[in-house]
Amino acid sequence: MEARVANLQAVRLARRCFGVALFCAALHAACASRQLAPVSLPDLARVDPPVQAQVRDRYETLIRQIADRHTPPADLAAAYGQYGMILQAAEYFDAAEPCYVDAERLVPDDVRWRYYLAHVYKSKGATDRAEAMFKQVLALRPDDFPTIVWLGRLMLDEGRPVEAQSFFVQALALMPQSVAALAGLGRADLAQHDYEAAAKHLEEALTIDPSAESLHSPLAMAYRGLGQLDKAAPHLRQWKNTDLPLADPLRQELDLLLESGLSYELRGVRALESGDFGTAAGFFQKGLDLAPENTPLRRSLQHKLGTALFMTGDINGAAQQFGRVVRAAPGDAVDESVAKAHYSLGVITASNGRWPSAVDHFVAAVRYQPNYVEAWLALADAHRRAGRARDALGEYEEALNINPRSVKGRLGYAMSLVALRHDDRAKAWLEESIRVQPDDLALMHGLARLLAAARDARVRDGRRAMAMVQQLMNGTRSTDLGETMAMAAAESGNFDQAVDVQRQVLAAAGRAGLADAVRRMRDNLRLYERRQPCRTPWTDAEAVVLPASRAEAANQVARQ
């Protein structure tokens, strides 16, 4: 102990008496005695003050551990690695590299330092060294999913699709529902001109995660390769340059490390996803305290703070945050956060029945993000619910031009045709939609509803409607489906069955607090009790995306 104290005192004395140069020489000698590479404190002028403080704190911790010759190797390795992590997170890759080299040399079995070092090499463009280091990680942990995916991506970037494919196949075996693995496999197929396999894997990835919008471009290329230009065009309209999700705990730890606006945004998003809305709001507010004015990051944080506040029930606070985003809008340039803030304000005003204001917000949302399918659908819903079904048709068409597979868009279009008393066109539209997407049960349900309650006698077919409902009920049951069964029974003249079914779904809707649905169901129940069929498949109040209750409004806002 006396020797340890004396050593630390000697280092402090050297620093006070002989200046920084001598102190650094002493540290270099301490590193050399352990056969370690020297580390340094880089110029921190380009990072924010809180990050500067973090870097300096970890650097000072490290030099204290280096100076103490009795520091256990595991503790010293942790100090080196943690200093390397803060440098890497702040994108000081050259300074981070020797930290990880030293940490790995001190504790060779700790896979973290090799993994982070591989990413440092990748960021510096040293792909050969990155590949070698990732493979060292796999030698220690053969089933490490993130490493396998990163190796596959590295092979793709290097123009080696056959090798990449083997890694993505291995990743998919570990996690069959992984969007990252399916996307990588699709891109490897595309690079080998196997367009059919590429389309299959990329479509599967988008089915699992429709928000993986960066996949639309390679999928369009696959369809072009197949000669299916009609399928390629919509995907080009939906493409956005977004990151693909990858379950990677070590990278997440790195991303959340800095005291920065972006780091707090990431923490807040994780809290939102776990349902901890109060904690999420706190993280977003901390991020706002650090984010510069008039920046995309600040607008993104304000929108997410508004979302978190909305989920806690603070509607006024949420609207204030969304309003701040809107007021900070950068002219008419495309801006995702501004578009989402307008969308959220539109949902809030629509849930209060303020349709003109809701329409204005949805119009602004599609102006700031023209390929925003949900906003086009909401705008169409708002027009239809305000009695302007003809206007709604055009907006549902816009949504379908962007995403022809949008089931909500197809149903909304049919509902608008019915509102315009074009039941025959609505029937033909739904039948064609089912032909294109035969596995979608919502489309089948929509057709059954129309067959059961259309105004046009030439369209109605109660027997067919009942057969379709019974088929649907083999897979799921809901109040909506129960309503359709009652409509089909009444159309077939089975009014006692219609009354019985309608009472059951009415009771279920009452227990669920669905006030609007209860009113509609009571009206239909009175019809059946008078032995009259329903002739209204959908009321104007029914929508495909706009909420019918405050709870649904919260879900809509949360999904943006």
C-alpha cells in the first residue's frame, strides 16, 4: 500500500513540478512497462461541452489507473475500453483505436473490445482489418447475431454477394423474423441477379416491418429485373433513406453513451417503446436542453416529446410541442418531423370533431412529406367524414399510388364509393382487391359487409355474405365481424338471429366503452327488432385511420 501511495504521489509531483511534457513522459513509461500503446486526449473543440466533460472525465480515470502500477489487468482494460467507447461515440476513431487494442491485450477473452475495434476499423474504411476483427469475435462467440449481420453487410459493400449470402442465411437461421437478415439476403440475391428470390425476401422483410422504407428501392430493382414494371414503380415512390433495425446491444450501449441531444432522443424512443411515457418525456426534454435551435434534431425531439406527453394524457402540453415544431417549419422543404407534427395535430382536432382544422393539418402533412401514406389516408377520412366523399376518392387514390397494397386505402376507396351510391363499383373494386391480395381478411370482410347491406339490390347477396363471415370467424372474432353477421342474417330474413347477434356485439361494445359504435349498433338493433334489414354498410363516422375515441387517437399519435 505504501508503495502504491508513493507512486501516485510521485506522479502528481511530476505533473506539478515539471509540467505536462514530463507527466506525459511518465505515463508513456508506465504504458511501456505493461507493453501497451500510448493513448491521448484529442482536440475536443468540435463537440458540445457536456460531451467534452464526459471525454475528459474518462481520460482522467484512465490515466489514474495507468499511473497506479497495482491496478488489476481487468480494471485497467475496462478503463481503456470505456475511454475508447466515449471516443468512438464522439467519432474520434483514431484516438479510440489504441484504447481498444490495449484493452484487448490486457483481457483477450473480453469480446467487447474486439467488437468495438471492428467497428472503428469499419468507420475508418479499413475493411480488411474490420473483417478480420469481426471474425475474431465470431471465433469467441460463433452465434453472435449482430456480428454475423455486420460481416454480411461488409461482404456486400465489398462486392462479395456469395460470401455475404452465407452470413445472412446463418443469421436468418438464428432469428427467422429478422428484418436485417432478410434485407441482407434480399440484397445479396439482387447482386447475383436472382430477382425472384430478392423480391421474396424483401417483400417478407417489409411485411414484418412496413417502416423499413429503405427496402423499397432494392425491391423495385428486383421487380424491374423480373420485368414487372407495374410493381416496381410504387416502391420507388415509397423509398426513404432510413436505417434498418438490428438487435445489437453493444452498439446500442455505444449510441446511448453521449450526453447529447441525439443520445437522449434514442433513450426516449426506447422508453416510449416500452410504454414508460413519463420517462420518455424526461429524456426528450433533456435532449431539447442540449439541441441547437432551428435544427432537424430539435424538431424531432419536440415532436417526440409531444407524443410522450399525449400518451401521459397531457393533451394541451402535447399540442404545444407539436405547435412549436410547426412554427419552426423550414419553408416548404420536405421535413419529416413537421409532417408528423401536423399529422398529430390533425388527429387531435379530428377527435374533437373540428374537421376544417383537421383537414388543414393533414394537407400540410402531405405537403411536408408527399409520400406520407397515413397522412393521405387521414386526409381522405376527414373529407369523407365531413360529407365530401368525392374529394376523399382522390386522396385514397394518392395513398394507393404510393402503396398499392394499402388495405386501408382500398377499404376507404370502397367506402367512399358507397357514400356516393356507387355500390356496384364498390363491389367490383373490392372483388378486384381480393384478387390482388387474396390473403387479406380485412378486404374479404369489407366485401361481406357490402353484400349484406348495400342499398343497390343488384349488389346484395345475404347468403354469400353469411358464408364469408362464417369463414372469417374461423380465424378471429370481433364486434365489427359480429355486426356484419347480423347484417347478413337480416338480409337473409333471419331477423331473430340478427337480433341475438346484434345484442351480443352491443353488449361487448358497451363493456369496451365504444360510445360511437354503441349508438350505431342500437340503431341497427331497432331495425332488426322491427324485422327490417340494414341498408348502411358504413356510416360517415366510420374511418380507416382516423380515431373514433381518445384511446384510438393516442394509438394513432404514438405510431407516428
